Amino acid sequence: MPKAKSQTETGPSRSKRKTEKEKAVLREFRREDFDRVWEIDQECFPPGIAYPRRVLAAYLAEPGTATLVAERDGEILGYVVAARGRSETGHIITLDVTARARRAGLGSELMAAAEARLKAAGCRAVLLETAVDNSAALAFYKRHGYAVLRTLPRYYEGSVDALLLEKRLA
């Protein structure tokens, strides 16, 4: 199962966050975006949790996967990869936002867009994973209606446990 990830941290002031949020545009991933998307993943996560190039490329090419990027002034600031499984359950594979664009609502916009895509594809629920020690990501997901289903022992790097979370789509 893919390893959904989310990274958040303290960012700009409230007035600056609103300005940054207004300028970002969500759009479909394009092949020429790959290098930047991979760089963001490497920036957001440590080795062992960040995806190797070939693994990220495979997820992006998988049929039934939707990848959206958040762009401002021609620069990609974040992205989300969501996949529809064989059942009526979708999966957030990864949600990454650059450090300087966090706390501006961009992650929330990406998450809402991914959930809308999954719902339109017939999904009734969404699953994702996050490391048990990633309290910022866990708080983010809980704010967005996700509940912990169970712990996945040694999920990351064979040593770090993950939490499996689920959200029912209305």
C-alpha cells in the first residue's frame, strides 16, 4: 500500500497567508512538472519516507490516479496524488506543500479537490497513512474529518509506525 504523507509547519502571518492562498491555482499535473514535484517530495520528507524517483513516477502513471498541482506565478508550491482503488475506496497517496507555502490553506484546497475527484469517481470513503510521530499531519487530517482506524507497525522504513486514517465521503 502506498505511504500517504503530509507535512505542515508554522508559516507566514494571517494576512500574508490569505494573499498567498488567493494567488495559487490548482491544475492537472503535466509530465513536465515531474522534476519539481519530486523535489517537493524530497524537501518535505526525510530519506526512507520521501519517494524514490521511480516509485513516484509509477504512482503518477497508475491508471485511475489523479494528480493536482498548486501553482502560483508559474511555480509549483504543492501537489496531491489520489487514486481510486478497485472498491469504492479512494486513497491519498501523498499530499506535499513547500515549507514557505504552508499554513496558507493550500493543503486544504488540494485535499478538498482530491476528495471531490474521488467522490466523482464513485468512492464512498478515502484512506491515507501518516507517521505516528507526525503530529502536525495528524491534526491536519483530523480537522478535515479523518479518523484513525488502526496503527500499521513498522510501515515506514521498516521501523516507524503509521496510522491508517479514513474519511467517509458524503
